[in-house]
Amino acid sequence: MLAIIALFGGLFYYENLEFFDTSREQRSQGYEWEYVGRNNTSGVPALPIIFEKTNEEIIYYKLKN
């Protein structure tokens, strides 16, 4: 069971590697997570909420300097 959880965690990380690398870099530059309300994704790597019926991608938090 632990191996399955580790596998899914690894796959999630690998599929979103660009997001994690970008957020790590920005946090080292002083960026912090800030609540921005319901917004569309802005072109930077994100982990959006995707609404299946409309295919809309939204975020609620964003790294800001």
C-alpha cells in the first residue's frame, strides 16, 4: 500500500515538475503565496482547479513578490 502511495506521489510530482521548480525558485526570491480570489490562470505554471463541464481553469492563490 505504501508503495502505491509513493508511486502516485512521484507521478504527481513528475507531471507538475515545472510548477514545483518555478514555485521553489520564486519562493527563494522572496515571493509569498497570496489569496487572489477566483481568477483564471495567467500563463505561469499553476495547479488549477479545472471545471469539467466548461473546461475552465481557475486559481485562488498565486505567488507574489
